[in-house]
Amino acid sequence: MFDLKGKKALITGSTQGIGLAVAKAFSERGASVIIHGATSEEKCKKALAEANGTDFVICDLSDTNAANKIYEKTGDVDILVLNASIQYRTLWQDVPYDEFEKQMKVNVFSSLALIQKYQRAMVKNGWGRIITVGSVQQHRPNPAMPIYSASKCAQMSLVECLSKDLAPTGVTVNNISPGVIATPRNDAVLSDPEFYKNVMKKIPMAIPGHTDDCIGAFLLLASEEGKYITGADVKIDGGMSL
Ligand SMILES: NC(=O)c1ccc[n+]([C@@H]2O[C@H](COP(=O)([O-])OP(=O)(O)OC[C@H]3O[C@@H](n4cnc5c(N)ncnc54)[C@H](OP(=O)(O)O)[C@@H]3O)[C@@H](O)[C@H]2O)c1
């Protein structure tokens, strides 16, 4: 099960955290994996070695032309995981336009632009897997990060529209919504005991998830076994969205 031999996968934001764990898991199942990061060649090379990947590409997804630049370097892929995102912790009354624009560009527009680019070969081949990474905040609004929450909802809406359109072609489009997963992104806040205690109160399982807890869902949606699943939103959140 979950054999990815012969498949080529691009995972955005795979220098660390969930993206790196997915890259390792795909590579272990036989996929040739392309690592992506925003800025650092050193981080990409380290992740490439850790995940036993085949290549890496560096591109800031807030660049409007990012999809073209990334595609030029990678060529077509069979599996596209749109995992990179940014988030600003700013109350809605104070959100400046540049923060709004940057989150929407990285978290929504780049997903659309990358799907536009990569779906063509998938449709031609009659096989493709597109997985976006959303957030528990699609379901459990967080007033401290209103634009991030909105961007993940917008991305989910795209997934629903595109999955319906692509359904007859053999290309599936799904979203995975993590809850609180221990990654470098939230190292600092989770190491604050008061913050940790308050967050755990919101999670029915009362523990954070780990990157390995996310892998099963990615493997299912990326492989042949997931061929009848499209337009889905898979929550990995210890019940936090309930
Ligand atoms: N961790 C959680 O608790 C949690 C909860 C809900 C949802 N999620 C979602 O899960 C996904 C992965 O989260 P994570 O915690 O693993 O993230 P992370 O540890 O913060 O890693 C983020 C990755 O995205 C890349 N990235 C950041 N800004 C970018 C930009 N402007 N352009 C291109 N790439 C960029 C980073 O590359 P560099 O290394 O080059 O900066 C890095 O590889 C995200 O979509 C996040 O919203 C996470």
C-alpha cells in the first residue's frame, strides 16, 4: 500500500516541519522528491539530504511570478503538495494592507498559480494528486490571526471548486487541516508554559500532534489508494475543530 515508486513529487515549504516529514515519507515510499524553500540554499540542501530527495528549488511564494519560476526548474510532477504558508498574529482592527496581501499571495494565490501550472501534465497523463495544507483555523476561527484563517478558508474553497472540475480526469484535489503540530513555526509559543496550558485546553486529546501524525493522511491522498477521494478536507487535530 501507498507505493509511490515512479512518481515525482514537489512539496512546497519542505525545509522543515510538516513539509520535510512529508518529503521523507514520500521518498521512503519510492517517490523522487523535490524540496522547496523560500530563501536559504543551505536549509534546502540539508532537507534534500535528510529526505534523500532528487533536487531543490528556492522561491519566495509572495513573488507573483513564483509558479512560473518553480515550474521552470522542476518540470512536470505527479504529486503536488502545497504546504508552505505564512501567518501574522495581528488583530483584525490593526491588519495593514501589506500583511493582508502577503498572506493571500503566499497562502492562496500561489496555490492557484501552481495548480494551474502543474495540472496540465497530470490531466494529460490521466493521473495526478494535488494536496493543499490548510489549518484547524478553517473550522475554529482564531481572532488573533484573522487573515491567515481567511486565507486557509479561501484555499479550501479553491480545492472544492477545482476538485469538482478535475474529477473526471484522474486528478484528485484534497486539503489536509492540521491542528497544533509541534514544528519550528510554533516552537517558541509552545515552550511558554502558560500558552501551552491554554492551548491544550482547546484540544480534546489535550496534547499537540507531531509531524509523523500527519504522514498517513498525506500518503493516502498521494497514492493509488486515494483515487476515489477528492474535494475532501482531512482534519488532523486531536479533535480541536469539534
Ligand atoms: N504547525 C502547526 O501547528 C500548523 C497548524 C495548522 C496548519 N499548519 C499548516 O501546515 C503547513 C506547514 O506548517 P509548519 O508548521 O510545518 O511550517 P514551518 O515549520 O513554519 O515551515 C514553513 C515552510 O514554508 C516555507 N515558507 C515560509 N514562507 C515562505 C514563503 N514566503 N515562500 C515560500 N516558502 C515559504 C519555509 O521555507 P524556509 O525554510 O525557506 O523559510 C518552510 O519550509 C502550513 O501551511 C501551515 O499553515 C501548521
